[in-house]
Amino acid sequence: MAAENNERDNKYLDNEMEAQEMEKSFEVNNGHNSDEYDASQIQILEGLEAVRKRPGMYIGSTSISGLHHMVYEIVDNGVDEALAGFCDEVSVTINPDNSVTVKDNGRGIPVDIQKKAGKPAVEVVFTILHAGGKFGNGGYKVSGGLHGVGASVVNALSEWLEVEVRKNGEVYKQRYERGKVMYPLKKIGTCDPDDHGTTVTFKPDAEIFEETVFDYKTIKTRLRETAFLTRGIKIHLKDDREEKHDRTFHYEGGIKEFVTYLNQANVPLYPNVIYCEGERLGIFVEVAMQHTDAYTENIYTFVNNINTPEGGTHLTGFRNALTKTFNDYARKMKLLKDNDANLSGEDIREGLTAIISVKIEDPQFEGQTKMKLGTSEANQAVSQVLTEQLTYFLEQNPQVAKIMCEKSILAQRARAAARKARELTRRKSVLEGAGLPGKLADCQEKDPEKCEIFIVEGDSALGPAKNCRDIRYQAVMPLRGKVLNVEKARLDKIYANKEIQGMITAFGTGIHDDFDITKLRYNKIIIMTDADVDGAHISTLMLTFLYRFMPDLIKEGHVYLAQPPLYYVRKNKKLYYAYSDAERDKLLEQVGKDADVQRFKGLGEMEDQELSETTMDPETRTLLRVNMSEDSRSELDLTFTTLMGDQVEPRRLFIEENAKYVDNLDV
Ligand code: TSJ
């Protein structure tokens, strides 16, 4: 995922320059003379051809994530119309042929001739790079970040695209194929004068995209997020392909409801979500937050409805203001005594779920992937709005303030204990030399690039795994007993846990602030558990630990799940392995239905040869690499809190809803 996004760098610079050059050429060619029209047509084709030549520069990637960006790009235009106050509904339909229709009830893209280009504004929107939002009364277009690349990019990367505009009682239509205009904008009929809006249908080009089948769940998650961030908007999503879906997202509470949604699997510490909003320095700021009894911190930041996973100035402003406001209040109310140390930001944020959403006219982005807000005024704007309104809130709600304070003080103590435990571990490892855990059966090779470690469940699997590994580069480490559920434990308990200590030391990377991926001792960390319900549970616990404490190992693709076979199929003394129900059925078709089928064995019951061949030997095994989509971290966090949290009902619902995908999961 991370590697896939690298192409995005600098794409804005490039587009911006091309767009400016394009505009210049139109200033020269603004006549209606047909020769000049041809000349401008060539310019346009060159512009869109550039997009088709280097699609990654414009849409991020040509993988499934780029495919979905096509949809978001068009949807965001409808949402912008809603933000400007001219529409309140956007509907998205995934059609049976994997084309997508996006319809809004806004003013309709203008159809009058734009002077500069000498053609209808709507045609300009779809054929000239970066033309979006540069006409009309302007100023409202706040889309930024990775999107806002414009409808012309989507058009260039679509096999075909059709736009219909309903405006002033008339319906207009135009069609494009791979960016080329098929006919001049035409009136195709009339409509109720009260009916107005824009409808766009497009089919992403299979010549461009590696994958052209939309994933319903990914689009659903994104549209739900957009609906939370745009209070009051109604977003419909319909899937008209084989497997039908129909959903509407509409949240009058906006980001307040987003926080409630994210906290559904945990127990809130106080009933209401704290909400602040205000405008400072031309920046519109909204913050919603609520603590739960969880120990993780879940803060999501957005700029113009676009997620900024690396945070930035708005997040800094939030953190500083929260820490200072809370400490000031606690001192003033004597919740903190004169001799007590201040609460740290981390202590105050333990168990906090928060959404920070800012709307800025011309946001500046930083960082390698341009996903970090750089606009310095955002720091002050968020900080001022929060300080002012949170101070008032705490004064008005002393009982909530007290709960927050008690939670923070517990977090502070646990953190101090954890620090001690960590120092102790560190000192111990210095005293004991290399300090590798005793139960680690290490490999001989020292070059991490060539090494892998199998984390196995219990001692029964340890024996066979040790016997049939290649000791030169394969290490094995057993986990005894149940792995600690890190969603339900404070730091001190986590650091004190022997199994977790063992893993941290074996991996060599350290943890949290000390984490250093260059110290990783194994290129592949392979979780190997039985192919049954208990095994799936242990894998999930392991993944939860890695996700929360060493997410970079997952992001960088170092984490794998071993795949022991689910079935053995025996026929005429030949043995076949099947790794899924579908594979078993296919095998049975091939070898005949009368074959002998046996369900999985525990790793501990396998013959050495068998375990090696099916699960461990790189020549013959299958490994699943665990990856992490950066598209919606909030949804991924929710998955973990739901699976591992205290609330039974949300977990049951989640498993029911996802039963198809997680067959063996029982938690
Ligand atoms: F992406 C897109 F261009 F294809 C697209 C645009 C897709 C969708 C689903 C909606 C839209 C869109 C654009 N909806 N509403 C608008 N509004 C305008 O373009 C518009 C209308 C009127 C005026 C005006 O000043 O009168 C100005 C604008 C920008």
C-alpha cells in the first residue's frame, strides 16, 4: 500500500504547471473560428493524453485504490455543491457493468459558453485539466489534498463518460470516450423547472486500471465517512451488480455522530460527545471527542473532508490546546495538587476518540506523501477554538471533568510503571549479553534480509516446527498460553507480559518511541497457528498487538500468516492439499468425488515432511502477506476495537456481517 502511493509526490506541481500553460493557449485561441477550434482541440487532447500516459501522477495509482479514487473524485464535486449550500443529496450507483453513476440535486454544471475556451463550461470541466471550480462565482471550491484533480482526469481515464445537466427546465447531455468529445453538448429533453442537478456516469478504462471491479465495502466506508464530515447531506449508495446493496448515509449530528459510531464497541466514560466549532483566521474548525474505557488513542484529522493520516498543524493545535486547557482546569479545581506533576498529553488522550475537521481555502500539504497539513494558521485556529470552548465545557460539566481527570491519573501511573518495567527489561538485556529470549530457537544466518521467524502457538507445534525448519535462516518462537489482548490492557501490564517481551526482544526493533525498523532481525515475521477457531483467535490477537504497537512492520510488509492446509484429499495413494473450501471442491472435481477427504490437522499432529511441504518450505508453501489499506484507518481501528473490545453485541453483529470473509473467526 505504502509503496503504491509513492507516485503521488509532486503531482500537484506538475498539473498546476500544465494547467497554466493550457490557459495561456486559450487566451490566444479564444475566437470561434473553426481553425482555432481545431488548434485548441489538439491542446486538449494533448493534455488528456498526458493523463493517460502517466495516470499514476494524477490519480495516485492504477491499482484498485486508484479505481476507487475515480469515484471519490466525482462524488466530491457533488459534495462541494452541498458544502456551498446548493444541494443536499448525492446518490452513487454501481452499475452491473462496473460503471458508476453519480447524481446530485445541485444547480447543474453551467452550460453557457465560457468565453476563454469558446465552449460550454461543462465541456471545459471535462476536457481541460484543472478547470474544476475556476469559473462561476468561485471561492467555494475547498477540495484539496490528494483529490481535487478534476473531473477531466476521471474523463481521461474512463473508457466512456456521460454527463447530464438538468437546469432551467432543460436536460443537456454530452458523451466522451477516453477523454474525446463524441458530440457537442446537446439538449435531449425537458424537465420540471424545479428539478436541477448533475448526473455523471463513467466506466473506468480497463486499458489503464489493473482492476476494474469496484469493492462495495471500500466505497461504502468512504461515503459514510464523507456523510459524517458533511453534516446533513444525504448520500445514497446502491450496488446494482449481482450482489445488491442499498444504503443511505445521513447524519444530522455530523462528526459528533462519527465519534459515537467509532465508539460503538467500547464503553464511553460519559454520555455526551464533546463538540466545538468556530471560525478563526478564515479557517472553519470542528472538533468532536469522547473518552471510552479503552487504552488506545484514536484521533482522525481531515482537511476539506480529506483524511490527513500524518496529521499536521491542525493536530498539533488540538494536542497542545487539550493538554494545556485540561491541566489549567485541573490545577484551578485542585484536582491536581500543588506537588503533583502535570498530566502529559498522552495521559489525557488515553482512550480518547476524536475527529478534527478543518475547512481551508488553499491548504498546504507536506511530507513525503502530501498527507500532512502544513498551513501554519490551522494550529492557532484549532487551538483557539478548542481552548475557548473546552474551558467553558469543563466549567459547565465538572462531573465529566472529574472522570477525565481520574482516567488520566490512572494512565499517568500506568505509564510510570511501564517506564520502569521497560528500563528493567533494558537493563536485564544488557546484563544478560545478547538478551535473546530463552525459548527462541534462532537461525544461524545473521543477515536480517535472509531471515524469517515463525511465531507458533504452544509447545506442541514448537517441536515439529523446529524439526522441519531450515535452521540456516528460519527461527521459531513459541507463545505459551493465550496472547495478551492489548486492547484490554494498560501499558504497564503489556510491558510486563512475558510473551510480549519475548517478541519485542526477538524482533529487535524496540517499541513505541524506541521503535526502529532498521533493527528488525527478521525480514519475515510469520504467524503460524492451527487452521481452526482457536488458531484464528491467536492470529487475531497477534495482529492486534502488531497493529497497535509496531504498525510499521505491517505497513512495510514484514508480517505474514502461514497457511496450513484446511483439507487433505487422498485418492489412489496420492495426497493433495486444499487451502480453502473452494479448492477442496475443485480438487474433488478433478480427482473424483470418491476421494478420501480429511479435515485439517493441528500443526502438532503433522509429520515433519508434511508441515515443511505445506506450510514452511518457501519452495512449496503459500504465505498470506498482511497489508493495511491507508484508505480508512478509522474503519480499521473500529475493526480491532470491535473484535477485541468489551461490548458483545457489536462484535456479534460485526462477525455476522463479515462472516463470509472471516470464516473461522471466533472471538
Ligand atoms: F465532477 C463533475 F464535474 F463531474 C461533477 C460536478 C460531478 C457531479 C456529480 C456534480 C458536479 C456538480 C457541479 N454539481 N454541481 C456543480 N455545480 C457547478 O458546477 C456550478 C453550478 C453553478 C454555478 C454558478 O455560479 O451558477 C457554479 C458552479 C461551479
